[in-house]
Amino acid sequence: MTPRRAIVLLSGGLDSSTCLAVARRDGYRTVALTVDYGQRHRAELEAARRIAQALSAEAHRVVAVDLRALGGSALTSDAVDVPKGRDDAEIGTGIPVTYVPARNTVLLAVATAAAEAEEADAVYVGVNALDFSGYPDCRPEFLDAFREVARVGTRRGVEGRPIEFRAPLLHLTKAGIARLALETGVPVGLTLSCYDPPSARAGSSVVHCGRCDACRLRRRGFAEAGLADPTTYAE
Amino acid sequence: MTPRRAIVLLSGGLDSSTCLAVARRDGYRTVALTVDYGQRHRAELEAARRIAQALSAEAHRVVAVDLRALGGSALTSDAVDVPKGRDDAEIGTGIPVTYVPARNTVLLAVATAAAEAEEADAVYVGVNALDFSGYPDCRPEFLDAFREVARVGTRRGVEGRPIEFRAPLLHLTKAGIARLALETGVPVGLTLSCYDPPSARAGSSVVHCGRCDACRLRRRGFAEAGLADPTTYAE
């Protein structure tokens, strides 16, 4: 029997890299899919490329979706600063300025297109409902709604072979994700979670700013899991 | 009271141009949104630009989504030919090779992002369930499923002001759309519906191939409505 194929949304961060390793552990042949939605930092794309290679993805597709033409988020606009130094009580309250309008809707839409084009059976996405940092499109009800869109809106769905959407990190804490990453062989030292990474010298290890929400959640996760994070933090 | 704002998905064809005119008639300030998903022909983008201007859209945003990186459709791949000369019985049976994987899911996802970024209250989309040429993502159940995704997956939805999705052409025939276009003041002579338009000389009028499914449906619509199509057909 031919192994089934999965599209894995891969940003290059810890969560999506863990998804790729889990898809592989689940027996899928994997195609990594990075959606370049106009991130201000290209380091994320570089990290994704290295991780796809390290985890033996069959292919790594990069689809550009230029959301910068729309504005509206600190992650895609030069006019909005990434918040730094928020304490733990502030992270997770309200929707932060790093919210990219409808990001996961766009990511899953492109992944659905990829699944149809590559004849893949499943899509893996690293959304996480617990340490979700306030994004509405990281909740289980969002995923359920999207499954229905893909079922009624695609050739595969109409033909009775709907694409499966798997979110293996949905109910894990960041500590749980750090443990799962280690268990499944993620090259953790290559993963970059930072919203605003300091420029790294060519060839040096991954450097996190240490102050944005993503860095703080990541650091706390490793600390709570009692595991070492092999990447460097600027502060 | 400030007029409400709508995002209108605009390809430059007859249907989406009619949507833009309808949104305006409904009292919305409009932002036209063209998603450039790697069409083989740039004429479509040019047509959209002229129509947005002619129908007084406040802005025309073009978001590139490079689905060519995925392949899988005659409309985005150089490896698949656009079918020509299919008769009316063939059009509308099965899913044609011009199906772009998950196209309307991608279009509505980007429109949702635009609506959030522009603080728009509504999205207009020119999908049509009758003369739909076999695409699963032109059906009412697809739109209903997408409404739910946008309700649970966006900041506006969480805040209790969900984006409205309007598909004013959903249950119209092509003849009905041709009539509505004339009624609402669409500059029909600027609209380009063709999947594979012959090269037009600079400054010349819009030229349709006349043989692809989109041209045949358009032509039949005008004929059935007893209206003249001011564009030219190559054959």
C-alpha cells in the first residue's frame, strides 16, 4: 500500500516543525508548505527550508500571499511595532497587534489548494488553543468550521474523500509541545519562533529576541518542561 | 451616518463587475479586491483595474497568491490546455480542468483578511450556482460554510460584528446577470470573461476567444437576454 501523503503547514517555528515530525511519525509522506504572507523577516523562511530538509519532507513548497497589500498587523506592516516585554498576565488577554487578519483562514485555504493539487489526504497545522496568545483562529471551533468548508468546496470533498485536517498540538501546553518536539526528533536548534528576530551572522545559530510574546511563550514552555532550548536568546 | 464599506472580489469578468455595481447600488463604499493567483493572462488584471475606476471604487487592491507553485489547473499551469469548443451539454457536467484547486476558498480567505484590515462590513462575491460550469465551490452550501469560518475565525466575529458575505448572483442565470449588469450601469464593454483571451492590440476593445466555457456561457447569456455584448469575439 502506498503511504498516504500529508501537506504540513511549516513556518519554521517550534509548533509547525513539531507538526511535521508528528505527520512523519504518523506514517505520512510529507510535503511542507510555507505560506509567505509578507513577513517582515525572511529568517522564518530560511528556518522552514532547513527544517523541511532535516525532517525529510518530500518537497517544500513556498506560496507567496502578499497580505502586505492590505496592512493591519504588526507582523506584516512596517507601521506597527511588535510589542515587547509584555508580562505573562498580558499575554493571552485580548487580540494582540501581532494578529494577522484572517491568517489561519488564508493558511488553511492555501493548504487546501495544495492538498488538492498534490493529491494529499491530510493537512497538518500547528494551531494551539491553550497558549494561543489571543488569536480567534486558533480555536477548535475554527478548525471544525474550516473542515466543513473544505468538505463542500473541493473536488475531493465532492468525490467523498474529504481532506483530513489534523491539529496535533491543539490541546497541548507549550511545555507539552517542547516535550513532543524532543520525542519526535525535531531539530529544535533550527527552529525560530520569534516575531522580530535580531539579525544573526551568517552561519551562526538561531537567535531569538527573547522579549516578544512568541519568545516568552517558547522560553516558558522549555522551562516548564525542564528541557534545554538549544537556540540563543538576545536577552 | 457613515456609509458602510464592502470588499468586492473583482476579477474583471462580467459577474464580479456586476457585483461591484450591485454593492454600490446597495449603498456601500467599495474597495475592489483582485486576487492574482497566477493567471496565465494579465489581461484580466488590466480589465479589473479599468472597471474599479469606472465604477468609482474607493481603492483597488491587488493581492498576489502564487498558486502556480502548486499546479493542478488549466488556469494556472502551462502544462494543461484550456478546453475549447465544448458544447452546451458538456459544460456543467463534472469538474473541468479549468477548476483551480480551492480557488473560492482562497479568494474568500483573502477577502476576509481584507475586510478585517479595511474594517469593511461586507464581502461581495460573484459566485453563481446555476451556470456554474461544474465548480464545487460555487454552491450555496459552500458559502454558508465559509460564513461560519469567518464568524469564528476573525476579530470582527469574536467581537459580535461578523462580516456579511453577499452573493447577489448566486441564483441568477447568465441571462439574468447580463440584464442586471445593464441595469446597474456596469461598463460591459470593459469586462473580460475569457479563460484564454487572444492578444489584443494596445488600445483596442476587449476580445474574447469565443470558444472556452466562460466565453460560451457569456455569449449565451447575452443572447438569451436579447441584449448586445459590446465586446468582440474572435470566432
